Amino acid sequence: MRLRALFIPLGLALLADGVAQAADPTTADCLAASDASLKAGNQHKLRAERAQLLVCAAPSCPADIRKDCLSRVDEVNMQIPTTIFGAKDSSGGDLSAVKVTMDGEVLAERLEGTALSIDPGEHTFSFETAGQPPVTRRLLIQQAQKDRREVIQFGTPAPAAAVSTPPPERVPEENRGLGSQRILAIGAGGIGVAGLGVGTAFGILAASQKSAAQGACPGNPCATQNGANKWSTAGATGNISTIAFVVGGLGLAGAAALWLTAPRSSGTQVGFGPGTLQMRGTW
């Protein structure tokens, strides 16, 4: 019994010593972890580099090694990119029971809405959830990119309800208005009517001026300058009247031609008379 009492404390002491050795790296462990961190950093395996730096930053490591590893931990943490994955089902609802693997390594057993640390570079991600085929995505992860968001769609999204647009209402030919050619005809007719009106007004004025010129200078040639001026004014007014009548006649002729050759589009009728333009119909 006395031997058994002695062995029990001795065993407990040895067990405690073994746990302490497992928790506190030795100087050799610290040196190995420091070298391994440098190698992982050169290979852009930033997560492995950080894990080794945490080993050589332990209090049991030599002071100079521990100081160097501690300073490098902060630098590596800033360079490690993080991504927040989300998942949707076919109805658009959120999914959390999704297993995420990267290049065959399990990153998360389910989605918690938190950022996952990922090494920079191109990786193949696989997403698995019950009742759905796995989804594979190949992503290029940028170094130092924080909280990148990626949404994974499981199943085929339900199509949005199609909004039917009724076809445009067809306007009957007879209700489409005058048409461009008949509008031009109306414009030409207006010019013709205006020309006839101007010609008539200047014709009356020319006749009055001619009468005055004959009273001032009945002979030819005129004996006075005043008479000659009145004859000149009467002639100019007569020329204006003639030009206006020509323009008016051409305008009415063009309007008639345009109107008569235009496609029939309404029940509009037009009539021409001396100095008048008459229209009637429905639009």
C-alpha cells in the first residue's frame, strides 16, 4: 500500500510535466517553427505561415525569436484575405447547413455568416447541402482583400412571373389623320391663297396709282419728273401684283396635285375657289 501511495503522486507529476512540454515549445521547436513560417510565406500559404508564427511567438521561446514572430503575426494577419460565403435555395431563401471545402480541405462544416480566412491565389471551392447536388466554383482570391462576399445558388431559381404586354392597338386607316402629303397640300394651298390675296391687293393699288399717273402725265414721254415717278411707282406695284398672282396660282396648283395624289386616309374633302380654300371632313 505504501508503494502504491508513492507511485500515484509520481505518476501525476510525470503527466503534468508531459502536458507542460506539449503546451510549451522548446527552443528547437521555436527555431523550426520560425523556419517553417518563412517557407510557407514564400509559397503564399499565409494561413500556414500564421500558424507557425503563433508557435514561435510562445512565451517559452527565446526572446529574440519570440519578438520577431510576434511582429510578423500582425503583418501576416493584414495580408490574409477573408471571404464571407452565403447560400440560397431555389426559392431564394438563405441556407446555413452548407459544407465548404477548398481544394479538398474543409473550411467550414456550415455557414455562420462569418468571414473565412483563405490563402491568396486561384482555388476550387465545393459547396454541399442536403438534397441538392454539390456546387463547384473556381475563384481567384486577392491578397489582403477583406470580407469578399460570394453567394452560392443551389437549384434552379424560380422564374419571375412574366408580365404580358398587350399588342399596340391598331388604328384604322381612316382614323390616322391627314397624312404628311395632305398636310403639305394644306400648306401649299395656304401659300396659294395668300399669294392671290397679295396679288389682288397690289393689283387694286396699281390701278389706283396708274390713274394718278395718267392725271399727272397723260402724254408719253412725261414732261415732268413728278409724273414720271408716279408712272414708275404704278409699274412696280403692278409687277408685285403679277408675281403674287403667279405664286398664288402655283401654290394652289401644287396643293391640288398633292391632295389628289395622296393615299386616302380620312373622309376629308377640299375645294378651291377664287381666293378661297374650303375643307370639310372628320379627323
